[in-house]
Amino acid sequence: MMGSQMNRRNVLKGLGLAGAGLAHWPAQAQANYPDKPIRIVVAFAPGSSTDIVARTLGNSLSVSLGQPVVIENRPGAGGNIATTQVARSAADGYTLLMHSVAYAVNPALYAKAGYEVNKELAAITMGAVSPNIVYVHPDVPVRQLSELVALSKREKLNYASSGNGTTTHLGAELLFRSLMKIDIQHVPFQPAAAAGAVAGGQVQVGSTSVPPVVQLIKSGRVRPLAVTSLKRSSALPDVPTVAELGFKGFEANTWFGLFAPAETPASILDRLNIEINKVLLYKTIADSFAVQSLDIVRLDRPTLTRYIDGEAQKWARVVREVGVKVD
């Protein structure tokens, strides 16, 4: 009897030690993070701006963390395929998502996006942003954004965007219809084709991201009217913002952010935020982003989470007003 009690106590003691070891293991694992390669799943195809941001940051992050950073492209459904894949991944900091502003737009845009903003995923850092830009063909007799109002009363105007449901589309609808009160017909294009359609005179007005337009502006093939960020674009410092031109607070950016599964330990999320904000100070990163007409953004996680919540609410309201859906 005495022997069985001792054996029972030994078993319980052993279980207690095992339990203590298991309880301590996650803290040890987090302290050693990362001890194997990190995978960044990119929501869009190779060569996209989202992909370029992921690869640029990934290269420097691998040096900073001392582990390889592997980029995996999973395009499809406006980024929803990659988003749901990462949301279901292990919350250990080794599978991350690089997405764009579409992350905040899609739950309102798609009947079944498969996720809710800031629920299944935790925001780590933004990294880079590119404002959208409103511009016209040189033959259009408009040099100020306000002059579009008078012209729209005389002529039927069309504008090109980078596709239905993009911020180049929704932002233009918010600006033209809600704020400027003008009737202007939307013509969606593939992202690479929209700027060319305006430069070629097929459409009078353009609303796209900045990168495909910079060289067209410099060559005189299109005329810029305004950028849609709160601050002027470093790529086009002479072009005013929409906010400067009387529409205070107007903002419709294309931003790029890094995310992780929601249950990822805060210590890992904070470590990644700190490390990425460090590499964003590198001149090589700044130079690389400048070539792509991207501006660096460094935010802490709480600020970024609040910003994305605001973006989701704003774009959901615009989606309802415009009545656009993508299935």
C-alpha cells in the first residue's frame, strides 16, 4: 500500500514537472524566435507592388533576424485566398501575410471574403504607401481639380480606374460623386492599362495609383490634378493633395501591410514590428521604394490596427453608396 502511494506521488510529481515544462515551453520558443525560416505569403502575383514590398522587406528582414525569409505568392480572389490561408496557419510567427489596402476593402466588397478585418489576423506593420492620383489627358481643358465640375456640366466625362472595387475606383467615386457632386462614368481597366488608356486619349480622366503615371507626367502625356494622400507624394512633390484643394481630410491610399494569425504571441508580433521599423530606416530600402514611387510608413501596432479599422469602415460605407459587389 505504501509502495503504491509512493508510486502515485512519483507519477503525480512527474506529471507536475512535465506540466511545468510544457507551460514554460512557449515562453522559451518565443525567446528563441525565430529559429527557422519565415514564410511571407503575398496576396498578389509576382511583380505586383505588394510583391515588391514583400521581397524588399524580406531581404533585409532575413539579415536582421538571422533566418531566411521565403516569399510565396498566392494570388486570387482579390487577395482573399492568401488571407484565409494565413489566417488558418499556425500562430507561431513563421507564416505571415503581405497584403494591400484590399485587405480592408474586401469584406465589404465580396459576399464571402472569408474573414473579418482585424479578427482572424493581427496587423504587424504597414511599411509602404502609394497615393492614388487624379489626372487628365492633355487635350482635356482642365488644369485644376475644381475645373472638372464646370467641364462635367458641358461634356459627358469618363474616368479610368485600375478595376472595380479598387481604391482607385472607390476613392474616385467618393471624390467625384459624394464630394464634388459631378456625374462621371467609370471605366474599369486592368491596373497596367488604365494609365495608358488616358495617355492614349481613350478616356479623359484617370484615377490610378502613382507608379504607372510618373513617367507619363514627365513626358507630358498626361496632366496631374491631385494626389489622394494627406501629404504630397515624394515622387510628385509639385502635385497638390485633394485635401489641399478644399476637401479636408480626404485620403484614398494604396498601402501595403504585414499580418500574422490573430493568436500569434504579442512578443513575436512586437519583435517583428520593431525589426521591420528598423530596416525601414535603411537607405537601401528608401531608395528601392522610391524607384517604385512608394513612401515609407513606420507605425506601432496599436496605431496601425486603429488605422485599418478606420479604413474598413470608410470603404464599407463607400461600397454601400456605390453599390459595387465582386463575387
